[in-house]
Amino acid sequence: MKAMILAAGLGKRMRPLTDNCPKPLLPVAGKPLIVHHLERLQRAGVEEVVINVSYRAEQIIAALGDGTAYQLRIHWSHEAAPLETGGGIYRALPLLGAAPFLLVNGDVWCDYLPTSTMLQKNDLAHLILVDNPEHHPNGDFSLMDNRVTAHGPQLLTFAGISLLHPELLAGSSPGAFALAPLLKQAMAEDRVSGEYFSGQWVDVGTPERLAALERHLLKHR
């Protein structure tokens, strides 16, 4: 199974840290944030990773190269300007192929990844959901009997980690567009499964949360 890491964002919420350094390369516990992803993917058996890049793309490519240092093959998907999540995935589809793939937001930290077997027949996506953090109290989606819906009695937060089938983007066109509407349409067709993860997960979206993650990882080394 291939994986894709979303790394094309501008990192505005991380300023001033990202004024001269792209967010994926910000260090945490002695290594760039994106390297934590690469190492975890390699341990999970992933051999090929597609990374989309835009802001300070040259720095990211120079730092990671072809992936040999991480026992991976890295393919780069260049975006002249960030295409949002949906548009970025759509542009990278020729590199990802026709099989389901693992998608990871570059600005989260999590010690869990789903396996390919979790994407059930006829489903278009399998989402990892977590407890709502303080900065996102209202959640995103509801989970009941391992099925995900856009509405429900209790909303959980999408962890930014999922299994996707390329068919989810069938009918899309090149350009910038969000992934959420496509997921919600698939949910309306009962084609999205999910699971609840109660372990360590962090949306590394601000310097404060990056510092908190640093303290946590150093404490639990």
C-alpha cells in the first residue's frame, strides 16, 4: 500500500516559526515533524510515499531526498500554489495509482495508523476519529457501529489520518478544492467506515502545541 503525506500548506498559524522553515521540517524531539511520519509509515510496511509540496518545496525536497535514508521511495507532487486537501490529492493520483492508499496530514502527530484491511468492500474511505481537542470542541463527524456520518448525537474530530479509495475523487477536476464535501457525499451513500482512537494524537497547528508535543515526547522517551 502507498501513502500520501499532505505537506503543501503555508503554515500561517505556525508563524513566525515558518517564516524561514516549512512546517513539515519544524523539529520536534530531535527530528523534523515529517520524519516522524516517514519512520512510522516505514515501520507499518509502507514502501512508497507521495508528498505534495508548495511553500518552500525546495527545502523539503532537499531535506528528504528520494527517501533512501528512511528505507522508502518518495515521490514528489509539486503545486505552484496550495490546492487544498482535495485538489492536492487529485493532482497526486497518477503517482498513487488505482489502489486504496493511506493519507496522513503532515501537521498531526499520532502513534497509530490503520491497515489496508480496514477499508471494506465498496467503501470509499475509512477515517480515524479522536476526542475533540480544546481548540475544536464541536467535532467533525459521528461514529456509530463503525460507520461515519456527517450528523449524529456525538461528534468526534477527524484525526487527519485515513484510508482512501481513488474512486472518492472520481468526477473531480484539477484545481483547488476541499476533501470534506466528497467525504460527506460518500457518507450520505453509506460508503465511509471509521474507528475511534483514544491514544496520543496532536494537531500540531500552533507553536504552543508544537512545544507541548516536544515536552511530551521528551518525557516519554
